[in-house]
Amino acid sequence: MRLKSLLLLVGLVMSGALTLSAKVNKKPAPWERETKMEAFVDSLLQKMTLEEKLGQLTLFSSSWDITGPITNNNYVEDVKKGKVGAIFNAYSADFTYRLQKENMENTRLSIPLLFGYDVIHGHWTTFPIPLAEACSWDLEWIEKSARIAAIEATSEGLHWTFAPMVDIARDPRWGRIAEGAGEDIFLGCEIAKARVHGFQGDDLSKTNTMLACAKHYAAYGVAQAGRDYHTVDISNRELWGTYMPPFKAALNAGVATFMTSFNELDGTPCTGNEYLLDDVLRKKWHFDGFVVTDYTSIMEMTEHGNVKDEKEAGEVAINAGVDMDMQSGIFNDYLPTSVEEGKVLTSRINEAVRQILKMKYRLGLFEDPYKYSDVKRAKKTLMKPEFIKASRELAKRSIVLLKNEDQILPLDKNIKKLALIGPYVKNRRDLVGTWSGAGKWEKAVTVMEGIEKAVSRKTEILYAEGCKLFGDDRSGFDNAVATAKEADVVVLMVGEPHDWSGEAASRTDLELPGVQPELVKEIVKTGKPVVMVMMNGRPLTIDWEAANVPAIVEAWHLGVQAGPAVADVLFGDYNPSAKLTVTFPRNVGQIPIYYNMKHTGRPMDPNQKFTSKYLDCPNTPLYPFGFGLSYTTFDYSAVELNKTTMGANDQIIAKVKVSNTGKYDGEEVVQLYIQDLVGSVTRPVKELKGFKKVFIPKGESVEVEFTITAEDLAFYRKDMSYGVEKGDFKVFIGTSSQEVQESQFTLTQTAPIAEK
């Protein structure tokens, strides 16, 4: 009866005698639907008690621990009492249906639950980890990955994903670097937009779209010493110039929700940071979604020490701009008293509830709270053949070729004896990587299985594990060496366990774990041609391997189709085209290291002692941002500009001819960088401002063109205004951040520029 009453209310508020569903079928204009939504939400708010409102602001986990201790084991009873507005970690069409039914039939107003989950890189069909996907530099495929994830997840009753993570990350010691796009601002913004579009589609009322969540707001990726949850202390200029742009890009793409980060910023935990949540997000950026905390982060303000107890923590959070409390339960427990005392205004609670109800409305949950929980749709949707195929496609596009001495690769499918050695040859569990969520790792295809299908019947495959991913057991070394000696070529499969990257997975030593480095050295000693394939969630320090192993492939954690994708690349069915989106250091002493650093007042000079350099290591990285080899070779012409001066409202066209001079057809990521030679504040040595991925048949050339506008030259100036300053600029176009052709032009005007 409660559900019928609510649906009647919806119909009366929105259309008089007509029902809501009838109106929706006529597809009203977006503005008309938004107007009706506001009226509906206003009416519903007037009927809600304070306790019911606080319930809408509460998010509880359904059953199991994912990022912290379970703080509420009675969530079903709380649902029945109207004390929960959203549930996470509950999935499957049947389970979400049953939970929704408990809610709809036992609460006074029958406001639908929102179901959220960490759908990070796929759902059942796991795709490469986000860092790997970013290395494809293929926005269309990255968006498609998120689209497929949304289609699968929504078929199991999920409405909301806690993704994308848009934190810029320049410290590979930090395990969550695996979840983002890497170190670059421009690329990070483009990928943030692609992922938001993929999850949310073009209409949130469709049952195959879900709310996206931009996280972790803000600057979580610059935790001191790369230690997760650690202090963040950066300048306002660094915050706005480096770490805020991807969040603004996600907002511009229409992201529905933001998640606060665990860290403090300028001495205030982000979950209670009024500057971030109200001054910037609401007032400056006009965000029209809702803000959720990360797991128990309201409660954790007591540990930060900026509040004396949980009650004050709840007051600080809600007043700063938090709309939904994940897992702490603090809003339910303490805000009634805070309202009585006048420390929290009812109007602030109403605004938070309003934002949540609006999102439930946009999803169509008030029309049909069960619309996502469709068992038949789930059976038809999960791990469809076309989704599996897509996972394989993006996986092979994400594999970076780091070294290929004497063109060992691609391998001959008719090779007589091929040795597969290492802890990743038959490994299935770790292929899917961190934050695989509902991913069916048991259905992942191993590298052994992928290669067995790729080679001809003439090939004899030899196998030895050699060692485990971690630990000090060397008992398998002798067998591994003997196996290598029998073979014509060795493929050595090494890497990190899946849970050695991601949340709470910081490392101080970035070498291959355990005795794997020793295994690599023993196999190299055999003198056999060795191809080392790494499967990991972050850049590793492989200085010795880079100098001594003939061929190196960075395969990352690739998802359920890892095995076939690796085989596609190793045997030349796919010519690798991926490029690094994060710098590989030579050792941890270089960290943080990234391509767009500043010059300093004493730039490195190997012939001068008192310049910015190390005594025991070059300044240069092992592998720079944007680097990645192909089985073919590309030649770049000089950069051609259509003119050498431009005004603030003008543009310059930069062209370059790229020729495929090798033996294979291939794709190349053509990268555009710009350097501001003189500014009112110091400027980076170069910044990525554009890229294009082009297919070039062998023996042919393509002309690649970039349009440069004042927007590409803008930055936060000395007074923190955003704009351009007249002066000289260098243009670089090339195959990586370090291997480029260059030209130069002059900007003739200083002017303000609207922030993106």
C-alpha cells in the first residue's frame, strides 16, 4: 500500500490526472522533466520527518568489509526503519530486488534505496586496470569499457559506481596509482570525461546507465611518501594547477556524485573541508549532484584531531557540504541533537536530502524502484561474448612494449621449443588486478592458455614456475634454468600480486617482489633469448632488467582476457601501440619523478657540480611518460606552423608528417607538448596539450594536425587569476615526452581566459 500511495503522489504532483509513467512515455523535454522533478521533491520533503531525512543521508554496506571495519551488522533492520537511503556492496538482481522490497514494504514513505558498488574496471567482465587502460590513449575504448561495465552492473540492480578515480598520481609507491590515469593533467581530464560518459550514458533514466562518482576529492594522490591515507600538504597553486582540473573535467562531463578523500588538505580533512565542498564545488563550480564521504571518513576526523568527538565530526561534515555518510552512521546517531542545539540547520539537511532525491528521480526509481533488478536481463547480459571480445581488444591496446632488442618480437608461431617460465604463466587469480569487485577471476584466461591457442602444432611448450610471486622459496630455480636451456626462446612471466596495488597497498621497494629478480638473473645467464612480460599495478624499478633482458613487455593487470591479449602481442597478431601514462623511475630515490617538472635555478649540467642532480643516478627516468615501442618504426618530419605569432583570440595550426618506415602496419600516438618560456611564475619544462592516435600502413605517411588556442596556453598566474601572458612558446610534437620535433611561436597579448 505504501508503494501505491507514493506512486499516486508522484502522478498527482507531476501531471494532475495523468500518471507519471504515462508522461514519461511521452519523453518530455529535459527542462520539463527537471521542473516536475523539483516539484515532486519539494512535496516529498514536506512529508518527511527529520529521522527519515537523515536516513536518506546514510549509506551502509550490505555485508562485507572492503575498505575498513564493518560498523553496522544490522543494516536490514535499519532499512526497514527508514534509517538507510543507500546500500553498497549488494549486487545481483535477486539480492537487490529483495532488499528493495524490504525497504518499499516497511518504510512509511517507500523512498527507493540507491545501490552502489565499486565498479572500477568492469563488472563480471573485468577489463584492464584503469592505469593500463590509460596507456592505450584510446578514449573511445576507455569510454566503451565503462559503458560495458555499466550495462553489466545495472543488470544486477546497481545504480551507482564509485568511479572514476581521477586523482593525478606521480608517486608509484602509492598503491592507488593503479586506479587512475597516471601523472598527466591533460590526459587525466580527457579520460575522466570518457569514463563519466561511459558510466552515465546520455540518459540516466535508462536502465543500462548508472551514476558515476568523481573521487577522491581532492589531492588524495599526493599523500606524503606515497603512504596511503597520509598527510597532503601542497600549495594552492599546485592544487589548482595539477590536482583540481580532472575533477572539474568530470563535473563538466555531468558527473552525478563526488566522493571526499581520506586525506587532509591545508590542515583540514577533506570530509570536513568547507572550502572544497561548498566554496569551490557548490558556489564556484555550481555542482548539482551530491557528495558522499569515503568509508567512515566522518568518523575518522576524530583521529585526524580536528574534532573532539563523533558528534562534532558529523556537524563539521554536514555543514561543510557532505550530503551522504558512508558507513559511519554518524548522521543518524548525532544530528537530531545537533539540530535541536542549533548547530546544524534543518535547511542544510533539506538541501542534502534534496540532492539525493533528485538523483533517485533522475534514475527513474520513483517510477519503478525495481527496474534495475531484472534476473532475466542479468542472465542475458553478464559476460556476453561481445563483452569478452571487447575486454581482449582493450587489453591488447593497453600493453606497452618497453624494449625489443634485435627485434626478438614478434615471436614465430612455429617456434620449435618455447619455454614459459615464472609465477604468472598459469596464474589466474591475479590477472584481474586490484578492485576487481564482482569480476569473475575464475573465468580469466591464463597466459599459458592464451599462448597454447596462439602457437602452431609444431611448437612444443615447456613450463616451469620457478618461484612464487612473493616469498623466498628458490627451490624451483634449478628446474626453471634447465627448462630455459632446452628452449629456443623464453617468455618469462613476472609481476605483482593483484592485492599489492590498490588501496592500503603502499610500497617502499618497487622491485619485483620476492625472489623474482633473482629468477630473472638466473634465466638471463642461460644466454637464451628472453622476453620478460610484467603483470603489475604500478611502475616498478627494473633498472637491471632493462639493461640485461633483451625484450620487455609491460602488460599490467589486464582482466579476464589477459592470456589471449598477451599472446596477440607476443606473436604479432596485434602490433603494440600503447604508451606509458606514468614515468618509470630508475629507483625509488628519484620519486616523485614526472615529465613536466620545473627547470629550477640550477638545471642539471653533468659538467657542473653545483647543479640539480644526483651523485649516484642520472636525473632521467628509466622510461619516460609517453614512451612505448612498436614492431614497426615511425619517422617524424619537422613541425610546421601556419604562422609564428598569435593573439589571445587567435589560433595556430601545427602540422607534422608521420611516416611508417618499418615492416608492419601500426598505430602511433602522436603527442603535442607546449612550453611557456617565461611566465610571471615558474612554468614546467613542457606540458601535454593534445594527442592523436593514428593508424599508418607500412610504407605510408599521414599528416597530423593540431590546433593551438590561447586556452592551451593558460595557467594560474601570479595573482592566481587564470589566463595567458604574452611571450614566446615552444611547440613539441613527437612519439614521447622526450623524443620530439620542435618549433616556436609568440603570443602577442596578455588576457584572462575562462577556466575549463
